[in-house]
Amino acid sequence: MSAVPSRTFGLDLPEYPWEAMAPFAKLAAAHPEGAVNLSIGTPVDPTPAVITDALAAAADAPGYPTTHGTPALREAIAAWYARRRNVPGLDPQDIMPTVGSKELVAWLPLLLGLGEGDVVVRPTVAYPTYDMGAILAGATPVAADDLDELDDDVRARVRLVWVNSPGNPTGIVRSAASLRRLVDSARAVGAVVASDECYAELGWGDWDTARGGAPVPSILDPEISGGSNDLLLSVYSLSKQSNMAGYRAAFVAGDSGIIANLVNSRKHAGMIVPAPVQAAMIAALSDDGHVAAQKDKYRARRELLVPALQAFGATIHHSEAGLYLWATTGEDTWATIERLANLGIVAGPGVIYGDAGAGFIRIALTGSDERVAAAAARLSGANA
């Protein structure tokens, strides 16, 4: 009897980029006053009671939830877009909850039917999952902030354009005029624009509405969309604004035909947000008070870290919104990461966000008040 040929199973993907931080996390952990982990932007503050109470009240959920989401949830999302994002009249049919936003980012190219020969454009400095989504679908990821940067052959093959404003890791906010130009360029080649807007409630300075600033623009704002959501998708997550990262609570809204197709495909795949989580999302989206209170906490932490990083010798770039400070000390990324680890501080390495991130680090605002204060003191005293 002949032997069965050996076969390797599994996807051939690069190692998860954060694994490279393991030795630096170990170095930081040896600090006598403990490590301060400001690398990954995971919320550390409690989930507000208005949300946990809604989750508990909906805990008796013996039946299957709907992939499309309950009408009450979709109506709450539509009302939130009108109230917070300057997107009036959004049809609840054109909305779908997702199991966090990362799964949508990773699977959207596949669910859109993209494959070999198709191009997925993502920002030049970007969250790595945009590339992974293209790779999982067999498409080609290309880094560009404007379609005019592409040669004619590549531009003709663009099927999906990711925009991330406010951006992770840079915190950059794109103006309404900039977004409108991108929408027009993408529509001219028949490409979908998917806008990852999960940091939209966390604008600072000119984008801090609590301090007289302007709201961060949404891709579905009529000034940008031209009054039509054709080929446009807005993606949003409640992880940041409502400390719901553990709930995996997010949603996508926009083009009627695309949303209907996504709902059908996800029904086949069983990609469904649990019913108690859908109830908690309604509570979160219907209460603006907890969002403002959480933003106040992040603002205070940011105001401690900005001068401390500058005292450390770092120059902060962009960072006008979001949960991060994007900075450089003018040296190799890993040299800065090691110097910070020696202070017991774990930061994010800019190089994992693309070639344009070389030399940069990302500092998250998601430490407790005590840990952020400890980091600020260490940074401020590093060059004393």
C-alpha cells in the first residue's frame, strides 16, 4: 500500500506583528515600579452601567438572533448617525451589526467577491488588518492615500479603497473636501470606499466638539457622499467610545445593495452579533453622557502624556484624534522601543503599520490614571 502524501494544512500568513514586542514587554516588566503597557489600545475603564444593565436584562436569549440585527438596533444606529455624524435619513435597512469591526475589515474583501487581480487600497500608514483582508481574499493590497498616486494599470484594478479617519496609528483626520475627492476618484473606477471611523468621537484640538471644535466628518455625510450612499460604507465600533471591546460590538452602514448582499452572505456563514450584545448596543448608542465622560478621561491622560513625551525628546506628529500619540525621536523605531522598555513603558512600534511608519512609535492613552501618571513621570525624568 502506497503512503498518502503529506499535506500541510492552514493559511500561510506572516506572524502576527505584535509578537515582535515580547522581549520588550519582558524588559519593561522588570522595572522596579512595574510596567506601563501603552502599546495596544484596549480600554481599561469599566463598561458603563447603562450598558451592562441592558446586557443583563437581555441575558435570557434562547433563540437565534438575526444577522441583520433587530429593527430596534438598526433604528438606534440610524438615529445615532443623524445625531452624532451629520448623516440624516439613513435607512435602517442599510445598516448591519458586526462582530466587532476587525472581523469586517478582515473579511470585507472576500465578502465583496474580490480576488486575484483586484486591488485593495489602504492608507500608507495603516492598521495591518487592511492588508490581511486583501490577502485572505487573494487580492493585492496597495498603500496609497490618494488614487492619483497610482499608475494607470493599478488604478484600473482598484475595487476597494479603505480610508481610516481618524487614523490608527497616526490620529490624522481627513477633511470633508479630501474625502469628497477620494469618493469621486473611487466612483470613477467603480470602487467601493469603506471608511473605518471608529475613533470619530475622540477628536482633539480643532476636532474636539466639547471644546468648540468641529465634528470629525463621516463618509456618509451628504457633503462628502453627494447625497448618495452608492459604493460607500461607513464602519464604526463601540469598543472605544463605550468601553465595549469585550462585547465585539460594531456596525456597517451605507450602500443598499452591498449591505443586502453582506447580510445574505453572513447568514450563510453564521456571522451574527449575539442578541444580548445587540440590546447593549442600543443602550450605548442612545446615551451620549457616558461617551463624553470617557472622553474627558482620555483628554486628561493625553494632557499628561503630550508634554512628557516632548520632555523625553519625542516630536508628536498628527495625533489630532483617536486614542494614540504618534511620535518620533529621530532614531530607529526599535531603539526608541528599547529605551522606553528600560523605563518600564511598552509602546507600539511604528514599523508594523507599514514602511512609512519607520522611526515612529505609538503611545496609547488606554492606561489607568495611575499607570499613565507613572509613565508621564518616567518620561519627564528620563533626560533630567
